[in-house]
Amino acid sequence: MLKLFVVELLVLLASSSVLSIEVDTDLGRVRGANLTSRLGVPFHAFRGIRYAEPPLGDLRFVNPLPVKPWSPTTFDASEDGPMCPQPWDNMTDVSEDCLRLNVYTKDLKGLRPVIVFLHPGGFYVFSGQSKYLAGPEHFMDRDCVLVSLNYRLGSLGFLATGSKEAPGNAGLKDQVLALRWIQRHIHRFGGDPGSVTLLGYSAGSISVALHMLSPMSRGLFHRGICMSAAPYGPIPFKDNDLRLAKRQAGLLKCPQESIAEMVECMRRKPYLDYVSTYNGMFEFGWNPVLNWRIVVEEDFGQERYLIESPFKTARRGDFYKVPLITGITEFEFLSGAFFDLRNESIVSRYNTDWEQYASIALLLEPNSTKSQAASRVLREKYMPESMDKIEYPKSLKGMGELFSDALIGVSFHRFLQLMSPHTPIYTYLFRYKGRYTRVV
Ligand SMILES: *[C@@H]1O[C@H](CO)[C@@H](O)[C@H](O)[C@H]1NC(C)=O
Ligand SMILES: *[C@@H]1O[C@H](CO)[C@@H](O)[C@H](O)[C@H]1NC(C)=O
Ligand SMILES: *[C@@H]1O[C@H](CO)[C@@H](O)[C@H](O)[C@H]1NC(C)=O
Ligand SMILES: *[C@@H]1O[C@H](CO)[C@@H](O)[C@H](O)[C@H]1NC(C)=O
């Protein structure tokens, strides 16, 4: 091991001053960059490769189209591509032409196992860019090919009107298109299309589970790792989220009477208008933390991502069965309670109408008497010390545990129960406290 490391270090030191590397694909030539891993292993990085046509204009809200060949020009993938529209400090990092993936490999020859990272962010923030949370420096110490990718987010990715204009799940269909790209092209980068592991965190973990259920994703991967989320929360799946679509239309000053006219207007708004209206899309603070919904699509002639409720598919055992590792982190999402408790206006909502606001924050069906009753009982069980008043720091532990169970635990346990009769599952509970651990 050490010997290998020294040899690779020498190779690196001896290498010429050529900083770039090029690969030929069926679509055209791609230029990458040479980087080094955490332990000093040299590898090649091809970042920001376009895998779909830019989802602009008529392509907004609908199924993505595969990218057209760019030959004879060379696609410059030597730096990170843009992230999908979302609030961000540096908007030069953001573009609607964001359907990009990144390939990291030590060697263009051979067939190494491929790991595909699906990023977190509740389906409305973050990206697969290398410079934030999806960097390759650790994986490239090991013998694999890593792919990370972007998919459409927020209303641009998940507008679901229950009609052909915006059938829903566009962001997940983007992921499918990227997985198809991997099947066709990854061997050019030294990756084995017959050994693809999906690794998803949070919204990415929900995505991995959904790819096991979707007819679109069958056969495109071979193993899954689901970290910290599953698609089995308390709210039933519906065929649209017209309420949220109209909310977005209202914020964009688009008419809401006819869905066709509404969506037509929404297609013409600049993406920055979606970014600047993010706050207005939530009920209060960042609640509900899963705001844009995955839907069961009716047939409008489009290729459908989900054709029935994931509960039904799992119970029937008729899904794409791959071996899984899945687990959660202790006190996961305690940070959500921490964030809310530090905000006076949110605390005052909880204190004036706990049942209404807790139903939203705990991802229960909104505006239902059943959810309100549940919120009442949950407060008694989890927060007996806060029956008179909710306040920081007294309520943090109880409310933190409640958030952990409601946002992550419930759905995780349902996922295990539904899947484990049909496919091998290995579980973990992550509870390591390191020097960067915060809050608890
Ligand atoms: C970049 O990678 C290519 C292909 O392995 C190699 O020929 C070249 O020497 C590398 N450049 C550097 C500076 O490592
Ligand atoms: C913003 O991002 C661009 C592109 O990544 C970069 O060139 C620029 O330095 C960044 N600006 C700031 C202020 O960080
Ligand atoms: C507190 O929450 C309110 C309501 O969501 C929000 O408008 C406000 O910006 C938040 N304040 C801080 C300091 O985050
Ligand atoms: C709940 O009901 C209120 C009042 O009828 C309405 O304004 C709000 O949009 C509803 N919220 C949800 C999430 O359905």
C-alpha cells in the first residue's frame, strides 16, 4: 500500500507539465484536468459535462432531452460547471443550463466500479459541484470511478400541475438521464457500466429508493446506499401539487385560472425570479423541509417516472431489487429544531398554535384534524418539559428528538419494513461525535 503510494507520488513528480487530459466519447471529445487525491494519488477530473439539452423555455418542467453531440469541438470540462438555480452568495456559479455531471477517474483504461453520488438539499438546494460537499479527494484514494451530478431543483425541477404542461418529477428524470449517460459512456473513463452503485444522502437517498421503484431506472444501477432519508413519510402520494404550483405562479405574478396559461407564463419568467421567490414558497422558516413533492404521474404521453404509489409498489414486491446499505445519524435534524428555536417569530408561532405549525414542520398532512391530534400527543410524549412554553434552550432536546424521528426515523423504518422482505439490506446507525460535531 505504502509502496504503491510512493510509486504514484513519483509518477506525479515525474510527470510532464501537461495539465489537461482529453477523452473521446460518442458525443465528442471532453477535456479534463489532472488533480491529486487526499493521499496524493493523481487522478483526472472531467467536470460540468452536459448530459442533457439545457432545460430552457419549452423544456422547462418537462422530461429532459439527451444532449446532442458536440463534435467536432472539444467540450471543456476542466472546471466545475454551474449549479442549478437556487439562492446562493455567488450567482455566477448558477445557471439554468445546469444538467451537468462530473467524472473522476484514476485511469481511463480498465473497468472500475462506479459510484454515483446523488446530492442532498431537500430537492431545492445544493449541487454535485466538487468544491462544496461532493468533492472527489477521498474517493480517489480508492480504486473506483466517481460520478456526481446536478438535477433540477425547486419549482424548476418539481412543478407538478397534474397536466401535460408540468407532469412532475423532472429533477428525478434528470437523474435517470444521467444514469443512462453513464451506461453509454462511462467505459471511456475507465468505469464499469455493469457495476454502478448509487450513493445518496438525504434527498439523494430518497432518490436512490425511488430509482428502485421507478420503471425508468430499472437496470441502470446494481447496488444502493441510502444515507439518512427515504420516501415513506406520512403524507400520501398524489398525482399533482397544484397548490404549490399556484403559490409559485402567484409569486411570479402569473395567472392561475387556466393551468395551460399559468405554465406558459411561468416558462417565460427568468430563472432569477424563481430564486428570489424561494422564501415565499415555504410556510414559515424552511418548513416544511420537504416542500416540493414527488408525484405519481398520469399518462399524458410522457415517459413516466412513477406510475403508482411507492407504498403499493413496495408492498407488491414488484420493484428493481438491488442490495442496499442504509442508515441514519443519531439526532439527525436536531438542527431543524435548533434553527426554529433560535428564531423568535417561529417560536411564537409554535407557542400560539402548536398543532397547526407542528403539523407542517413534522411533515404531517397539513390542515388535517388527525395531524393536529398527532402533534398534540407528540408534544406530550417528546416535550413534557415544554408543555407550558416552548423556548430555547429548554425545548431543544425534546423537540430535536421529535424532529429526528418525524423527519427521518419514521420514513426510514417504514422503508426498512417494506424493502427487507424482498432484497438484502445492511443497516447502520451513525453516532460518532468528532471534533467538528456541533449542537449535541
Ligand atoms: C495529466 O494526465 C495525462 C494522462 O495521464 C498525462 O499524460 C500528463 O502527464 C498529466 N499531467 C500532469 C501534470 O500530471
Ligand atoms: C464567483 O464564482 C466565479 C465562478 O466560479 C468565480 O470566478 C468568482 O471568483 C467568484 N466570486 C467570488 C466573489 O467568490
Ligand atoms: C425568522 O423566521 C421568519 C419567519 O419565517 C423569517 O421571516 C425571519 O427572516 C427569520 N429570522 C431570522 C433571523 O432568521
Ligand atoms: C391550510 O389552510 C389555510 C386556510 O384555509 C390555507 O391558507 C393554507 O394554504 C392551507 N395550507 C396547506 C399546506 O394546505
